[in-house]
Amino acid sequence: MSVPDSETVILVTRNGMGDAEPALQQTLIKTYFKLLDENNILPAAICFYANGVQLVVKDSPVIDSLKSLEAKGVRLILCSTCLNYYNLAEQVQVGIVGGMTDIIEAQRRADKVISI
């Protein structure tokens, strides 16, 4: 069993991946998280903020992959301000609701930060 890479943090700031049409963004992010999970590529943390918090709520296309990554020890940090802004706090399905301080701490501890 793999263990999370304590050096890597992934930042998710949009409801999808890349700068493309929404449907393509959703397809890309779904594939990305599925491949991380299937190949046990485990970052220390994945931080969700801005539009990215839409990926951790009910009916998200990536919930199953995120639940599996979390079960493997990946910390999923969700921005409480963002969840409240989008009225999504009650729909969270995975992760730990935190704040910007938690996101900053994850970044500070990381040797590598990847924004997607």
C-alpha cells in the first residue's frame, strides 16, 4: 500500500481542470483524480477553494475518486469561506472543512505545490 507523498500538495481552484469548455473541464478532472487513485499517486493534501469546492459536494463527478483518495490517507482540505459563499456547506460529501490558514499550512509544509 502506498503512503501519501508528504512533499506534494495539489490546489484545485475551479470546478474542473484547465481553461476549456465546462464539459471538457469536468472530463479532465474526473480522469485526473481517477488516475491518481488507481495508480496510488497520493499527494499529502488536496486543497479545494474558489470554484473548486463544487467538486466535493453531492452529485460531483469525482466524489468516488476523492473518497478513495481520502481513505488512502490524502488530506482533503475544503475552504469554509468558499463553501459558505456558494451555499454548499450542507452538501459536503468528503474532506475536512477548514480555512485559509489550513491551506497556507499545507502549502508551507510542501516541497512541491501543483495548481490544476
